[in-house]
Amino acid sequence: MYMAKLVENNLGAVNLISSTTNVTGDIITESDIRIDGILLGNMNTKGRLLIGPNGKIEGDVQCKSAEIEGEIKGKILVEELLSLKSTALFSGDMVTGQLMIEPGAVFSGNCKMNKIQRE
């Protein structure tokens, strides 16, 4: 099932993949996005990515900044801050400008920190 909900606010557009939604395929967006459901595919946003506690991505991710409460399996490239909250499960490689990992978060893979420039 594929469904994305667009919410307008004074900060611009925010995309939402709800907890009852499973997406198979790649998502490319210019704006912020929140994933509470499941994405089996790649994510590319020029904005902020938030993965809720029950959200899951299996695929590669590129974004400006990210806050992870759920699960990612794949490679992630974050220009600015990558924040792994206490409930986060991350398996794969990460490249980020800055990294914050809360106690309780699980990270398995490789990490490289440096200033990132988008291609």
C-alpha cells in the first residue's frame, strides 16, 4: 500500500508516512519528512528526516539532518546532525557532519564524520 500525506504549516510542507502505511520504492522530496510506517527503498530529502519510534527504513538515506527513534538498515548520509535517540536501531554505514547517540541506542556498522557536500 502506498500513501503519503502532505501537511502544510508556516514552516513549509512536511510529508508524513503514517504508522499504517508501507511504501515500497524510492522517495525523493525537497521538504522535511516524518516516517512512522515502513519504507522499503531509498530516501532522499533536502530537508530533515524524522523516523518515529515505530518507523522503519530498509534502504539508503540522504538528508540534511536526521532524528532517528525507529530503525534503519542501510547507508545514511547526513549533511549536518544525525541524532540517534534511545530507541533507535541502526545497522549499516553512516557518514555525517555531526553525530549524537543517546544511551540505549543500538548502532552496528561504520561511522565517518566530516563536512559533507551534496552531489
